[in-house]
Amino acid sequence: MTQTKANLIKSYGNQAISDELNSLAVLPQYIDDSFCQLVELLLDSADRAVVTGIGKSAIIAQKMVATMNSTGQPAVFMHAADAIHGDLGIIQPGDVVIAISKSGNTPEIKALAPLLKSFGNPLVAMVGNIDSELAAQADIVINTTVDKEACPNNLAPTSSTTAQLLMGDAIAISLLRMRNFSGSDFSKYHPGGALGKKLYLRCGEIAARNEKPAVSPSASVNEVIVCISKSRLGAAAVLDNNGLLGIITDGDVRRMLEKHSNLQDLTAADIMSRSPKTLDAETLAVEAVEWMSHQKISQIIVLSDGKYAGMVHLHDLNREGLL
């Protein structure tokens, strides 16, 4: 690719972003009484949001439903074209129907709007044309009008669909914050993947899967090395009947080998680091990542009720997708 061609592509990309950002700058003005009315309606409703649209707006509707469901607002998607061929049965008494459309005048939306009204459910129009048929039928109108698409022909839905996306996020986040929806609540809906693990995985759960390398303070250097090598955690705890005394890392062993030529008389107590850094078993694994990085250590001793419960290594946290 020539530099001239690359520069032209970059300029087109930058122009598209700039055009969209400029068009979206008006959105804060649309967070008005109608927006508040919709949020209050959903807060007071014990049932669902049914979100519908066609074309690109249908894709935005699906994203809005996914965001709502993951943040405490029950929601379901209904495709506008399928709705007039039987899918209107999705709508139940108590549901709030949100119809998304740029023009508000597509044939499917014009046919659907009066049908939705006949159900008696609150009808909300998220629309880029407040003088449209959809807006006229709606009980609440959420304005998403933009002056210009990023498309140079002002045709392909770009700025308009981004405006819908942002408004949908604004509704979901407003609901989330009004409900004081916490990280714990969020974890209920995201139990899998790295996101879920950040919210619920604790150090004790990881330590329980690992070996629990430990030696007595009188253990020989050879016993220490074997223990560390066997566990593959790069360290061993030093324990006596009173509990945790210290830790010996593979780094401690290397430094000991550099300092001493005669190893026969050395014991674990001679080379251990006293008062080792520890974390409680209930500590979130994602917090351990930050803490271990700050301390510049590769493994951490985990305590449960003050007693040695094992270790967590950075490799464990990496395997869990937290690094």
C-alpha cells in the first residue's frame, strides 16, 4: 500500500468518526422530561421492556435488550416485520413497548404502530423524526434526531444508529443507577467468562485447586528445593504448630546458593522471609492481580481464618483470564 493511499484511508476513517461525534453532540439535549418519564415507567413496571425495530434499528434493539437484561431490567426483542405475522403474542399485559426507528415512517412501522396501541401497553417511540407516524402514535417520544450521517451520501445509517445505541445505553444505565444495581447484582447475570470471574472468583477458590507447599522450619535445604519444585508455585510456606512463620521462594533459594558454600547445616528457618505477605481467602482474585503487581511478587500466601490455605501464583490469574 502506498503512503498516499494509506493517508487517504486514514483521512476517511477520521472524517467518519468526526462526523459522528459532531452529530451526536446534540444528544444531551434529548435527556428531557420524556426520558425521565420512560425511566420512571420502567422502574415502576413489574414487567418487561419489549423492544422492536426493523433493519439496522432492529440490531440496535437487540443490543439494548441485551444490555437491559444484564443490568437488572427484564427485556425481550421483537422484530417489527415478524410482529405483524404472529410475534405480537410476545407482548404481555404490563409490558412497556419501545419501538426504534430513524424515520418512524417505514411501511412495517406504520403498520405496527396502531396494532401496538390496540394492546393498551405504553408505547415508546425512540425516533429520529419527531413528526413521524410512529411519534404521533406513541405515548412517550425519545428523540434521537441527528443532522448528518457519517456516510458521505447521508444515506447509510451511521450517526443515527449510534445515537440510538447511546440513548439505549443511557436508559439502561439510568435504570441501573436508580436501582442501586451493584457489582454483586451484576455478577448474578455474568457468571461465566473473565467478566464474571472479576466479580465473583476469590483467592481461596484458586488456592484450593493448587498444591499447598509447606515445610517445617527445621527442613533441610534439599527438602525445601524438592517441595518448591514439586508444587510448581515457585515457593513454599514455612509452618510450625503455631501456624505460618514465613515463606521461601525460588529467588530466596538462588540467593542462598550464591551466599553459602556449605549447605548441610542450613535449614528452612535460616533462609525464609519472615512476616510474609498474605491475602485472605475471601479476597477477589482481580484485587489480588492489582495487589501482587504493586508488590512486584509472583505468588501470594492465602489465609483462611488466619490459617494457611495455600498459594495463588500469577500464572493462575493469567489462566483465569484476569491478566
